[in-house]
Amino acid sequence: MGEVRTGVYICHCGSNIAGKVDVAQVSQHAGSLDSVVVARDYKFMCSEPGQDMIKQDIKNLNLNRVVVASCSPKMHEPTFRKVCEQAGLNRYLFQMANIREHCSWVTDDRQKATEKTKSLVEAAVRRVYYHEPLEMREVPVNPSTLVVGAGIAGIQAALEIADSHHKVYLVEREPSIGGHMVQLDKTFPTLDCSACILTPKMSDVGSHPYIELLSYSEVEEVSGYVGNFKVKIKKKARYVDEEKCTGCGLCQTKCPWKVTSEFDMGLGQRKVIYTPFPQAVPNVPIIDRPNCVYFQKGKCRACEKFCEAGAIDFEQKDKLVEVEVGNIIIATGFQTLDPSAMPQYSYGKYDNIITGLEFERLCNATGPTGGNIQLKDGSTPRSVALIHCVGSRDKKYHDYCSRVCCMYALKHSHLIKEKTNAEVYQIFTDIRCFGKDYEDFYQRLVHEGVNFVRGKVQHITSTNGKEADKGRLTITAEDPDNGKVTQVVADMVVLCTAIEAQQDVEKVARTFSISRKADGFFLERHPKMDPVATMTDGIYIAGCCQGPKDIPDTVSQASAAAAQVLVLITKGKVELEANTAVIDEAHCSGCLTCNLLCPYSAITFDEKKKVSSINEALCKGCGVCVAACPSGAITGRHFTTQQIMAEIEGVLV
């Protein structure tokens, strides 16, 4: 190693650091340390003058190491690494000391904060002394993209990418694309027809030359890394040949068997061979094998007899499709909470207590009642109560706000008033109208005469008393602030249930090697600065799989994910960090400890050599394997024992 010449730069960060730390004293101390040839302090090191200061010193003073003591490396480490590179210095010959979050923001005493800052700076100087230049690697990016989930988020992302003339594989596990949005009647606050907005986009997906739609399919396995993923997709048998089917619907008309419709939330029926709804894409029916009389008893085959196109294929098998893509967008959506386990709401006990999504199908023109809001006996309700926060903002169930419930409760109230002129009660703890024009919509409902009752529901019972009240429901609610108890009598109760993560979210997270939050939703890389990326490069999330959100936010996030994908496709290559782990095969015992612990599935075992190896494109340099290896065979580049011990000594001396 030649002479080490280090430059140290202390940032004031306005008063964030300088308000608690004597930066001049720290700078003076840094200048006295071994290998340091220049030490300066400046108001904002991240500013252009601050960056120019570092560049000039590297060139004029022949610096070959740089230390910046400022904020979190998560904020500006890429900034200062770039500065070093622009001045001709390898980016890994730089070290950052976090003296804001680790010192000035958490230490009240100025003298103690100053002394602590000196220690942190000295630790960085000692560490950077042992840094070695490392080279970034580049890998090509496959321009094809996989989008998983074809609700509005997946549809939006797929169209954004496909419209840029790049191949998209769109995978949807249901027989048709559309997700929950296609079940809705109107959207708030504009009261647009949901299907009118969505179905043109669905048609675009179905006919787009750059989109390969894999409906009724599920991702089975994902391997590879950013730019080069290999994906295995199981395309489940529909028992209808998609190439031959003309979508005439005769098979459905002639099928003699009916079962409960999942699309209509159990309120209506469908045939055993069916398309979920009239505008389904693809417009190809599917045979419900568990309910098909032929598959269960060997009889019937009516659909086959009447299909003039010969599209019915009872011998059809599941197929495994393998695709190669450069990026993946996960848009697997959400499910609504089942209120059956919440006894205070009596869901399932009384006929006319339904969920918000069930109400959507009830008032939809394509729903089981043709859009008529009616009770189980077919009569029109005289009064309807809508209960907010069913499972949301409740520590027993989900402590988060589901964000859309208040607004769709207001929308439902308007539709009830419009179609039945019934008395409407909203039973709430708080009304949250956060989006564009949402507050105006709330005020509109106030003027329409909706009754707002503040209270948390204690129980719902059948109304006793007058003959006229027979079959009605009594909702008892208590105001959380003053304890006042209110009772509301209604013919129908609509439960505004929480949005929650899909039931198979854990399996999906494992398949794609991404993380989840405590609430079950997928974890983004950074909630503010990078809300659509995951910890796995090349895999993005969009829509309600990341957390509850309304349609505008879902579409925005889907477009953002597509934009990030297009950036990588346009570049044609991706740079990979060099600070990965490396295994010394001579010392590897083949114990598989590292394979089991790696959170990124970056380590594989060579059965012939009986040693493990690391795929550097997948490795994130987290160090788990380095710490766990019982043989000491794994080294973390840029986090060697020598570097870490020098840093520790700098703090302790």
C-alpha cells in the first residue's frame, strides 16, 4: 500500500449538526489524525460548492481517501461516491460518518456531542485507511417484463410498458383480468361508472401486440437476478380451448347446473361453465371442475354437445410456461376482512347484514338484482346503516386505516338515497376525507340529508317491539369520547370492512424473495424516497399489495413502477454493487449454514465440489453469511475484519 492521503469534511447541515456540535473543533481534531492531509468544515457539504470543494482537494492534494461526516449514508452516500468518481477516485475509497442521526439529533449536551463526533470521525478515518478499490459490475437487462396481478394496478403498469413497445407477460390467477375494481358500481368522488373506466383498458390489454396475457395462471418459481429473471408459470386448465372459443356463450346458456357466484360475493348464481362477468377478458369460459357433473359423476357434457366451435376439451391439462424477463412488477392486490369472527357485528346471523363489497354487487346493474337495492325478501329498505372501520383502526384486528372505507361509505349513502330514498345512517368514529375533492363529496352527502352518528358499535340485534319493526335491526353504538350510547334501527346494515393482505401473501413473498411488513403487506425499499421498489433489485410493487389505497393512488403507483422498469430497459444494463460476499472454497466445509440463512437466495451448493458459491448479482452484502460461517470461509468485500476492527478501535480509543 502506498502513502494514504485522507481528506476529512465536516458538514454543519445548517444548524442540524452545528447547533449541537462544535464543528470547528471536530475539524481541528480530524486534521491531527494519522494519514489526514486536509480537514475542513462547511455549511452544506451536499451542496454544489461543498461537492466542488472535495473534487478540488482530490485533484490538488492528491487525496486517495475521503471521509465525509454529515447525515445518514442512506441519504447522501451515493452523492459523495459520485463526487469521488468524478474526481478520479474509486467510489469505495470513501467513508461516511453519520454525525447527525447518531449524534447531534440524539445528544443534548454540546460538549458530549462534540466528543462523540470526534470519535465517529476518527473511526471513519481509521476504517477508510484499509479500504481497497472495488469495481462495479454491469449485467445486461432483458427488455421483457413480468407483471403479476391484473387488477387496475397490474393493467396500468402493463399498458405503460407495452405502449413503449416492450414485451409484457401479464399473469392473473383468476379467469379474467379486472380485479376488485370491475366488481364496483361507481367510483368516488366523481361517481363515474367503474366498468366504463376499466373495461376499455381491459380490452386494450386483451388486444395489445406487446402483452401476452396468462389468465387463470400462477407464478410457481422465480430464479435469477435483476435484468435476468427466469420464471415458471403454471397455466391452469380451463377445459376450453382459448384458440377455438368464439365467446358466443352458448355453452353457458345450455349448462343445466348452477352454483353460487364468487364474483357476485355469494349473492347470485352462475353456471358451472362460466365467464365471471359479461366484459371478461379473455372472453373465454372456464369449467368449474369441482362442481362439474361430468368430472364428478361422468355424466352430462352438455356444453360439449352444443359448442359448434369444438372448443370444449375435458382432457386439457395444466401447463408449465417458462419465461425470461428483466424486471418484475407485483400487483397482487388485496382481500377484504371477513367479519364473521367479529361477534359484535352479527354478520351471518341476520340476513340483511352485508359487507361493502356485497353491497357493490347489489347496486350494480350487472349484479344479482339488476342494480336494485333490496332486502333478502325482495322488499326495498326504509333505512340503511353503514358502519365504518370494521376491522380497521382496531388493535384486535388491524390497527391501520384502510383509507377507502369512509369514502365508499359516503358513495353508498348517495346511491341508497338516489335509488330508494331510504333514511341513511353513517356510524363512525372519525371521517377521513384525504383525497382530491373528497371533502367536497362529504359536504355534498351532509346536504343530501345523511345522518352521521359518532360511535363504536357494541352489538347488533334483531329489533323487538312493534309488529312494524319485525325483522329490523338495532345497532347499539357508544361514543368513544363521552361514553354516550346511541341506538339506530335499520332494515339493512352495510359493514365497511378492512382492506387486508391477500391470504397467500407469505407464499408470494417467498416466491419472489421480498419482505413483508408486520401488517402483512409487502415492504417497500423506502416509504418516501423509493415507495415502489423492494429490497430485491428488479422487483417492484404497486397497488394495494403494498398497503391500502384508493384508485388514483393505485394507478399513480403502478405508473411509477412501470417508469422505473422503463429506466432500466432504456439503459440496457444495470450496475451491481461490488461490496458482496465471497467464499474461499479451500476453507468451505459444505455445512450449508450460509445457504439456509441467506435472505436473498444468493448462495447455491455445488453437489460435485461439496462447496457453496455466491451469485454476486443476487448478493446484497448484508453480511449474514459472513457472520454465520463456522469455518470463517466467507469474507465480505468492503466489510473485512481489518476494516471493522479499525473502526471499532477508532470509537474506543
